[in-house]
Amino acid sequence: MDDPLPHQSPSYEGIPSLALAELDQDVLNHRTEKKSTGAKGLSLLVAIGLNALVLLLLAWWTIVSLTEDEVELILESGPVESVTKIDKKQFQKKQQTKPTPASGSQAPPLITSAVVDPTAVFVVETRAETDAFGIGEGWGKGAGFGSGGAGGGSVGFFGSRSTAERVVFCVDASASLSTQQFSMIKRELNKSLKKLASSIQYQVIFFSGPAWFAEDEHSGSKNNHVVKHGGKKYQWKTRGGASAFYIVDDKELYTADWLPANSSNLAKTRARVEAESKSYGTDWRHPLRMALQMKPKPDVIYFLTDGAVSNGQQAVDQVLKINKRGKKAKINTIAMMLPKRGADLLGELADKTGGEFTVVMADGTVKNGMKK
């Protein structure tokens, strides 16, 4: 028989059909096994990928949870002038003086709102500083933290506290004050100013024989004083004695605008308080009239003096009459070791305006002046 041509395929003729069937089944099984192996490999890769993704997500969440947060405080409402950021570690360090809750869990910092408006002020409450005279601790905690409604807040001065939107501090700067007393007054006044909520409007009036706002320039000798206010000069002289001062040329008693208690205004006022000096005379009429003629009228006036005056009853009667016009201002009076006559007049002024009368003793302690 001739050999087949080289390009012809081998023939399966002569092979039994059963053998051919077994051969086809082997090929089919081989292909099926190959596909199954590939599917298993693909499934394994997908499972590994999903597990890796889950682990990455868990790790990311753990890192984010452990990230140190910052407590961000906006110090005043309205146009924000500055934002102070306190690191969490520093904040926790400052709070170590407060007791730890019984459960052992760390208590959150106490944060209160000073005003209820879209630009609310937030203050982190800390322990008040204790001064050498023991005055500040009595009212200082929380002073300025309260809310007076749409505006205003808590105000405190030498142990007397009020809620007001507009407050005036009328402060004695007469030469009869001792150096210790005047330093004490400046320190307490600056402490009160520092604690004012930004929603409060305020003014500070100093007086001896004449009276002037803290922002004014004041100079002069015993019987002749000059006050520069609003670009004008006002000359003060006495008709005789410490309580008979008047403005030369019959000029009207000046007034001033309210100052918002923002950081810029308070810094300027506190600097003027520190720079103030004592001068001759004591007359209650002028500072109280200046305070009451401000528009709008103050809610609260703090009136501090160190001595009785010869025309004290006249001054009280005059002030009570002016205060009856329109909304009545509450006048809190503060005596710096006054004799009985002066104390009685200050008590009357406070009582008839709904205010408080307190007495600052020689050692700096504060007592209720209405108690006999």
C-alpha cells in the first residue's frame, strides 16, 4: 500500500467508536477542570481585594477617631475681630482643677452662650482670679456670662451684680482717696470691664470736683480744671469748697455716645483707667447727671465714692427727680468707708431706684450697706 501524502491528517478509521467516545470525554473533562480552576482563582483574588479594602477603611476610621480636635472659640459677636484656637491638651490642662465625674469619664468643658443671636458669644468658664482683697471671688465667677435676652448680660462691680444692656460706671477720683484705695478701685473697675459681654454698651465717668468721661483729657490744679471733650475745652472752677464746681461761661454739661464692649474699646478704656490720677474736689451731682442724660438712658449706674459732700441731699434729690423722666435707671451705690451721713444718702439713692448699697471696708471686704 502507498504511504499517505505528507499533508493529509491521520485517519481514525479502524478505531472503535467506544474508544472515540472515551477520548472525547477526557478532553471535555480536561477543559471543565481548567475553567473551574480559573474561576476559583478569580474568586480568591476578589475576596482578598475586598478584605484589604475593609481593613483600609477600618484603619482610616481609627486614625480619624484618634485625631486631636481643636476647641475654636469666637470671642465676640458682630464683626469677628479675632479667633482664638486652644489646643485640646492645653484646654484639658487648664481644666485639671475641676473635679472628675464619679463615673470616671471625662466631663466635657462647660460652654455657655453670652447672647442669644446668630453671632453668639461663647465663653469657657474658668476659675476666677482671687485678688489680695478677696473681692473678685464673690461675684467674678460667671460675671459677663449671663444673657440679658436679645442683648446685654451680667455686670458686676465690688460685689454688686446686675443684668443690663447699657451700664455706666461713675467712679470717684478725688484726692482724699488713699493710694491703696485708688489702686483697688482701678483693679476692680478693669476686672469688671474685662468681663463685659460684647452685647453690652458701656461708659466710664470719673469725678472729683468736675466730671469727665474716661476717653476725655483732664488736667488742672486744685481750683481750676480743664476737660477736653469732643474737640472742645471746658474749664471748671469752684465757687468755694470741694463740692461747688461749675463749668465756666455756663456751658452745658457734656455727654458721650455709648461704647460697644468689644475688645478694641475695652482695651482703650482700661488703658485710660490705669493712667488716671486723683484730683481735688468731690461733687456727686455732675457724674450722675452726665450718666442720666445719655441716650438711650442707662439700665444700671454704678456710683462709687469715698466721702460725704456738703450738698449730698441736694445731689440725691436732683438725681431722683431726673431719673423719674422716662425709664428709671437702677443706681447701685458703693461707699469706700464713708461716715454715717454719707452712707445714709447713698443708701437712699440705691433704695429709691431699686439698686443695692454696698460698703468696701479698709481690708477690701464688701458688706451690705443696708444692714445696720
